[in-house]
Amino acid sequence: MNNSYCPSENYRNWLELPRDIILMILMKLQQVEIMDSVQFVCKPWYDLCKDPVMWRTIYFRDHERRCFRKPKSVLPNVPNMMIYHENMVLNAIDRSSGGLIDLDIECFVPEHLCSYVASRCTQLKRLRLLPSRNMFSKAMTEALQKLSSLEELEISMGSFRTEQLVSIIHSCPSLTTFKLNRDLRYRDRSCDKVALAIGRTMPELRHLQLIGDGLSNVGLKAILEGCSHLQSLHLLDCSHLNLDGYFRKQLAKQIKDLRCPDDFIEDSFRRIVDYDNMDSDDDGWDSDYDYDF
């Protein structure tokens, strides 16, 4: 009796599937998986994984970077995981061939990436960056000035001075969504410069999230008067606001989705804060080990 495995007559060779079907299947995978393993399954899949259609949206989130850590024996000769994933991001941007629309990167944003995006992603509409404390905002400001199609911007936990944030805001007057999550070191300072800049330069704003900003009622009034189309306003952990009386009535009248300073901060943001408080040198990888990328 022959016990060897014999494929069923109904067995379907994936390579025989229509190209569009395979593309649709591959696009459901995490992009870290595609770059790290899936594209190497066979030559046809490698060619498909280079199709610009697959890279109109690029998500490289921190949870993927953590979950995708591998033993040193699996990833030989990579200097460290940050460089490994940085190269993945740059490769993914190149594969978009200028058609990138949505870019979302957490926790490994080198300074030169902003310039790289600005020169290659002229159609970009949404940008979310969670940079390290060492992120230098001049590069970001110059890059944002070139991204004229940008509609949504989120910046979290970068080491930006207030003046630098004001410059970034002035670079994006056409935004409809702006999310700013301030570094913990700025949360006890009362300052309306960011709020005043938003009110003066972002008239098309529909959605605004400020977490840990130092705005007072003066800055809030400037936002409400300057951003007449505003529909949602999240002011979590903005401890210098007093939302009694006039402001409570005005917010109820103008804003459909309101989150007040003392409202609960969801777990996703707490995860960002926890990461920012980690030692950036302690990533679980031995820097003395040689990797071969």
C-alpha cells in the first residue's frame, strides 16, 4: 500500500490564480511580512510584490516591529533592527513609484526619511509619524512645505519646541485633520502659540486632536473662531483649559465629537507613551553581533 501523499485532483496551484486575485490576497498581509518573507516564496510573487498598487498605503507600526523580532540565527548580519526596518520603509516607498497616498510609521523615523518622502511622494494625503526624541523638525518642516496634497497629519511624541511646531502648522494650511500628541516634558507648560497658529492658518480643519498641549481658553477661542468647519475636537490631558460657561455652550453648539481634558485616553495612546519612556538603546538586540542583511 502506498502511503505517500498525493495531491487531490481539486488541488489548486496558487500560481494559476489571476494576477488581481493574488494581489488582493497579498495586500491583506502585514507589509512587514511581505518585505521579510512573502516576496521570496517564488519569482512570480516577487514580481507581484513590487507592483506599485501594493504600496499606495504603507503601515509600519511599532507592534509589528516588536512582534516580528527574530532570533539572531534567522537574521544574520543586520546591524540592528531599526536599520533593518528603516531599509524596509525606504524600499516600500520606492516601490510605490510616487503613488503613495497614506504613510504611517511608528518609533523609527530617521531625520532623512522626511526629505525622502517629500521628494518621492507628491500625492501623499495622509501622514502619521511617531518619531523618536531625537527627531529634528527642520527636515520635517521643509518636507511638509513640499507635500501640497497632504490632508491629514499626525505627529506624536517628537522632541519639537513650540516654535518648531508653529512652523510645521504654517506649512500645512490645507489640512482637514491634524493630531498632535505632545511630549510629556511640555505638558505642565501653559502656552497658546500652537493653538493660535492653528486658528490662524488652518481654516479647512474638520478634525483636531491635541493631547497634552498647554493651550488655555484664549487658544481654544482662536481655534473655534478660525476653524469654522471643525466637527471633532479632542483635548485630552490639556490641563490649562476651563470649559465652564461660554466655552461649554459654544463647544456643544459647534462640535459634534468632543473629548474633554479629563476624558479617558485610549490604550493605543498609552502604548505610545510607554514606548517613549523606554530606553531607546534597549531594543532587545545585541549590537555587538554581526548581521548579514
